[in-house]
Amino acid sequence: MQSRLLGFWGLALLASLVQAQAEVPVQADFQQDQFTGRWFSIGFASNSRWFQEKKSSMKMCTTVVTPTRDGDLEVISTYPKADKCETRKSLFVRTEEPGRFSYTSSYSGVTSDVRVVETNYNEFALLSAQKVKDGQTFTLVTLYDLCMEDSV
């Protein structure tokens, strides 16, 4: 419970960083192998107009993070949409800094800087993704809750 409360405060803090567009930190001593698994998104925040227009109809998703042979992360998110589920695959490409990834949208072709800001690996993870589009910087922060296999 205390970790989840910390995660919510972290989301609030990161949301304020979105507004200030400050440098977003990366989890110290990030352990990629411990970050893999099934996560539930439990919170989002963004400064993009698209997000602001769509947030009332957005649903939380389940995300499965698995390592690739190249050491990157395959991220598969499943969203409830109307009477079906939509699945979106992403590839988070490692950078020189552990916990920091590059992601290029197959839809828009825009590249985002994705950072694992904080996680304890067994309860919550707080991620930030920043992209520059048309000269503007947009940030999306996501709070994940770990999905325990025996509770699914």
C-alpha cells in the first residue's frame, strides 16, 4: 500500500514536470530483467492536446514487457475498445543509459524518449515518454501496477 501511495505521489510529481518540461530522471541502478512481466496501467497524464481530448474515453490497459534477443524490450499493450480489445506492439530500444529507451511510433514515425523513472519491480513502475512534434515537446507519464500471475 505504501508503495502504491508513493507511486501516486510520483505520478503527481511527474505530471508537474510535464508542465514544467524539466529533465526527467531515470531509475537508479535499473535492472531490466526485473522489469519484465505483466503490468496494469492505473494512471496516465499528458500535456498533448490529443490526450486532453481523448482522456475521458480512455480505458486502462494491460501491458506485457518481454526482452528481445537484442536486449531491447517488446511491449504489448491490450486496450478495451468498444466491445473488443485492441492490441498495440511497441519496441523499446535500449540506449546507453539503463532504464532509458527509444521508441518510434509505427503510426506517426515520431520517436519518443522513454524512461523508467521509478519502480520497485514487484508493485509499481512510473514511466515517462517525451516526444517532439512540430516543434513542441509532449510528455506522457504512465503509472503501472504489477499484475501478479495468481491474481489474474
